[in-house]
Amino acid sequence: MKLTIKSSVYLGLMVIIGLTSCKKENISTVNNLPEIPVTVTNQYDIFTAPTVKTSLSAGGAIQIILSIPATSGRTIKEITRVAAATAYGSVQVTTGLYNTAPIAGNGTTVTFNTTLAEYTAKTGLAAPTAAVSGTTTAAILARSFYFLITLDNGQTIVPTYVRVYVDK
């Protein structure tokens, strides 16, 4: 019994010494935020990410307006790629994108327009029309929108994803 307790204490001390003696390199507590922040100017709310709103009764038009600060000294050349997905990496590929045609920027803003019908056609996922119609509840689209923005100097930014809230 004494041997087991001594062995356990010794083993525990060795594990603690081993874990604390390891050299830890490249430890960073800094988030990987873009140098130039991108905001959603027509944001309705935040449901884990900036969220815009569309309405079934108004035809299901989706508009996302992205902007950078005027004080950044840069302008938005274009939205180079758009993905409707569940992961950031989806916008960094060249296949399977929601939109492949560049969308020209206008100074420090750029506007992305789509519809619930186009969302359904391009993703194969039904917009939450059946779940919403006839009820007082609303839903958020199953896929979020990811953007690859190119600035006037060629720098690219992948801002946080944007969700779409669908109301009656």
C-alpha cells in the first residue's frame, strides 16, 4: 500500500515537472482580425454574427452592405467571391461558390444583392418559407454568406460571415 501511494505521488510529480518544463513557442492571444475592419452597415441584429433581415411578404430580397472606415485610406475595389456555406475556407476556393462574378465597390462600400429564390436555386436548400408562413416565428438561413473583398491596393480581406434572418 505504501509503495502504491509513493509511486502515485512520484508519478504525479514527474508529470507536473514534465508539463511545466516544455518550452512553448509562438503562443499568441491575439485574434486574427483584419487590419482594416469591415462592417455590415444594414445590420439588423447580431445572432453570433452580423445579421441582415429579409421578409417573405416583401419578396425575399436580400441586401448586404459592407463598408470599411473612410479613415483607412483604402477603397473597396470589389467583392471578388461570395460563398453560402458554414466555414470560412469556403470563400477561399475557386469552385462551388455562390457568386463568381466580381461585384464592383463604390468607394468605401460595396453592396451584395440576392433573393431567397436564388439562395434556394444555388444552395439546394429550401428557404424557411414553410416554417415561417402561418406562424409568428421567423428563421435564419441554414447557410451564412462569406465574402472575399479586394481593396484598391490588391489586399484581400475575409470579414466575418453574415447571416440572414427571414421574417414573415
